[in-house]
Amino acid sequence: NQWCSVVRWEKTTRPFLRSREFLWQEGHTIHATYEEAEQRTLTMLRVYQELIRDSLAIPFVSGPKTESEKFAGAQDTYTVAALMHDGKALQSATSHFFGNAFPDAFDIKYLDKNNELHSVYETSWGLSTRIIGALIMVHGDDSGLVLPPRIAPVQTRVIPIAQHKEGVLEKANELTERLKKAGYSVKIDDSEKSPGWKFSEQEMLGIPTRIEIGPKDIEAGQAVIVRRDNREKTVVSLDNITEAVGEILEKMQADMLAKATAHRDANTHEAHNWEEFTDILTRKQGFIKAMWCGDRACEEAIKDETGATTRCMPFEQEHLSDVCVHCGKPAKTMVYFGKAY
């Protein structure tokens, strides 16, 4: 398992999503049996799913890729595909089961307890800095980044109001230290900039919450917590502010996933025939669920005619029709189609 830099040819570059050089995490394993390797492939897929959904608050569709879309030489490629703000799909992580094709090609064997040589079975799986692009596009807004609390390097920023007045800066620093001791990642903005500037910078950086505290707040024994995602303000007592910050951060994490899930679901459509398929692509955006015959030539024809590609064959299959959305032949699989980065 390693994090490393990779250089590859990209005709058209795009920050985070497609660059000539990028950082990725990749893992490779070899196993004594087919079953162990297959299990490892699916285990790593679940690891990526949990990271993307539970930590990054990004919903997705997931399943094996079609023969033409899977990694060259792989027996199976499983993917996690997310939907961006603009309705385009983004392959966010993949896990590959290679079987023994690559090990046999390079004559990789293992010696068992009986001193006999056997073929090994290989897996490979990876995630790249492309996921940062996904994070920006799924959650960001016109004011800047919106970072989910569970992965934000700074979870809250304390902003003293009228800090030149007696006791304000001292109280803000005291609050900052309390929150740090409670386990939060917190910083104070005690610069000479105006409160409005500080608010704007906190929003641009995507810091999940800010805590505003001024003379009137101190007098009332309270502070104001403002969420980055919806700018909701909550007045809380200084006595229980550490608990309140935790509750707000967890609520924000859940709400961000719910909002992104609602966007994905609202932009996921069903097509039962070619007319519906092309109409959706013309007038709407997002994923299209449709039945497919399994023929590679038909898949290529769909891509050539519309620019939409198969994103995955979901684990949870639905029977939408008896025939393929494009050619009308008997359908075998329900597939997610979409235009992708």
C-alpha cells in the first residue's frame, strides 16, 4: 500500500480531476486462493465506500463496471461513482480483481507447505486526489469550500467581535483553549481585519463552523455558532458550548450527506426506450437508469450517439424493462449511464 505521484498523458487537463501529475493511494495484494483475492477486492471497495459516504458526505452509486469500462486485463473492476453539482458523473475510487492473469504472465508463484509451486491471485485498488475535486464540486458554493466536519482540518474558528474592547480577546482565547481541550480542531482569528472580512474568509476556507463572541455575548454568558453549509445561527450558553459544538458538527455532517443524496436522487432518471433516453440527456442532467442487452457494440453505439457511458452495473438490480434501451434486444442488466469527467 502506498501513496505516490503518477505522471500520465492527458490531452485536456482539469484541476484535481485530470492533471498530468497527480497523487494517489494504491494497494496491491496477492493471495493463495481465488476466493481470498475476490473477498479482498470487495473489502477494499467497502473501505472506499465508507470513506466517501461517512467521512466526505458524498453519496454514490456502486457496482461492477462493464467489460469495456473495466481495467484492461482485470477479471472484475468495481467502482464508486459520484454525481457532481453539474450532473456529470465522477469515478471516485476503484477496486480490481485480476485473478491470476498478471501473476502468471510474470511467473509469480508461491510455495505451499508441501513445497509445491502454485499460481497466486492478485488485487489492486486505488483512490486519487480526484476525490478532492469531488469534495469541492459536491459541497462547495459561490462563497467557496464547504468541508464536512469529519475531515475538516479546522472544525471551528473563534471570531471575537469588537476585540479591542476590554476582556473580549481574553474570553475568545479562553473559549478556544476550552474547545481544544475538549478534542476539537479550533483556531482563533485575532487579526485586525473587520468581522465581515473574517466571516468571509472562514466561509471561503470551508471551515464548518464559526463562533462569534462579543461584549454583549460575554455579558449574557453566550456565544453564536454559525454553520458554514446553511449559515444557520445558534445562540448557545458558554457553560455547555463544548457539547453544543459537537452536536452542531454531527448534525451538519448528516445534513450535508442528506442534501447531496437528495441532489443525486433528484437527478437520477429512468429511461425505458431510446426516445426517453435521448430526451433526458437533452433536457436534464445526471444519471440515467436503463436496461442493457450486454452487447459491447450496443454500448459503444450509445456512447458514440450521445456521449453517455456506462458508469456501473449496480449491485442492487432493478427490472425496468424486458428490452435494451437502445437496440430493443432482450435486456440482461440494469445499468447507470451518464456523462462523466
